[in-house]
Amino acid sequence: MSGGAVIGWDMGAALQLGAALGLSPLIIAELLPPIEAAMVRKTNEEI
């Protein structure tokens, strides 16, 4: 695929996954944005 890019994660799904793992929603909301930014950047470097 040429010209594609990832712009972000489905944060609702990420919050549900964290909840299923027993994580506090406050912790998830605090930690996910910087993790998402790093993962999106790395994914876009590879596509």
C-alpha cells in the first residue's frame, strides 16, 4: 500500500482492553497517549 498512514488507535477499544486486563481507567488514560504516539510514529516509519 502506497501513501497510507496510521493516524491513531481506536481508543475506545484500547480502554476496553485495559479494563479487561484489570487496569484503572485513570492509569490507562494517562499512559495510552504517549504510547500511542510512539507506536503510530514507528508504524508509519515502516509503511
